[in-house]
Amino acid sequence: MLVEIIFKGERKQIYANPQEFPFQVGDYAIVQAEKGLDLGIVNQRGAILKKKKPDGEILNIIRKPTPDDIQIYEENKKKEFEAYQLCRQKIVDHNLEMKLVDVEYQFDGNKITFYFTADKRVDFRELVKELAGIYKVRIELRQIGVRDEAKRIGGYGVCGRKLCCTTFLSEFEPITTQCAKEQNLPLNPQKLSGLCGRLLCCLMFEREFYQEQTDKLPPLNTKYKTEKGIAEVVSLDVFNEMVTLRFPESKYEKVTLEEIEKWEVVS
């Protein structure tokens, strides 16, 4: 049975469970890691994972953690905070143009990963050497994008819900302003941008729904011959499948799709 494990920063990976431990979602699990062990939380399990394509080799779940393991896990969290503060100072000392985002300890302490963003390529070799000299373990500095930064840190969008990238999105897709145009949204960068400063992810994954709905409704500026005179489509309500018409003398009225189909289109 396959089990998806989630780690710090919404990092997810699928593992095999050869010993068939009776995991439930939310349980802790100790798993194989690169040259060691790691600890994460069960996120999904069973048949639902068959549709997902694991990246690379599928590693194994080793065992369920003991109380001592959980204590080490909690201690690692404190160490991560301390390492974050130290690395930030070292970045200043080395005068590097980079922003430290997060620090992640591997459960067994054999590896520490420092995540950062930067506008351009950064030569951090001396920084890695100094960190390795301090911690005496394998050090990895990993550059990520601003969207990955938002995913690792988390937060809430303008909709009031948790960021999509931290809840259900597994990967980022390219997004253009064309998505906003298709959804009849004003091209205001401030309103179309998420916490990461990039275009909202929902513009992409909601795109198909809007396309299906707008195909049912008449295009904007379409004119109809009605009992009250010539009416023009000025806005669309894709959720309720209704349109707003402007009649002579600037009178407005909302009508259903069924009603509008009875009228003749004026060219």
C-alpha cells in the first residue's frame, strides 16, 4: 500500500509501506531519506494514490516513531529556528544578495537544508563551507521561487481561505493575464496577485469552469430584440447562468439563460 507523507513546508512524497503498518491520516511516520532517516506526517493513503505518479524511486516507510523520536522531532524544530537566525547573520557577513526563507533539519540530523530566494545567481560556496564547519553535517542551500516561498511559509489569500498552494495544489502552472480576461476580471495587478506577488493560482484552476459557463452565455455587447426594445448584454453571471441587459433609457434588468434564448439576436 502506498502512503503519502508530508514534511515541513508542504513538501510531499509517496512511500511504500512494505510492513503494512496500520497508519491513519495525521499519524507520524519514520521513512527512508537520502543517506538517513526522516520523519513526516501521513497525508494520504490507499487507492487514491494510484492516480499519482511518484517522482523517481519509491522509498519505504521504516517504522512508527517512538516517544523519544517525537522528542527529537520537536528539538529539531528549535534547532531550525536557531539555524535560521545564524544563517541570516552569515548572509549579511558575506554580503550575499539572497533572502533566507526557511531551514529544515532531516530527522536524523545528518542534513540541514536552507531554502532561499534571489533575483540572480548567487555564489554561496563560502557560506556553505562556514555552515558545514559549524554544524559538522551535510549542508544544502536550495534556491526556490517566490511561489515556492509562499507555499513553504503559508498564509491566507484575499478569499479568506488558506493558500491553494499549501492545501491542494501539487505543482505550479504558468499563468497569464489572458486567464483574467476570460473571466472578465479587471486587469489590476494588485487585485490579481497573490501573497507571492505573482498572478493568483485560482485564475488557472478555475479557468475551465469559466470557459464552460461562458460558452453557454452570450458574448458581451450582444444585442437582442425584445418586447421592451433593443437590449444589450453588459455583464455575465457565470455562477447563476444569468445576464444583465441594458434597455433603452439606460434601464437594466437581469434575465436567465432560458429567457434570453427566446429573443432574436440583432446584428
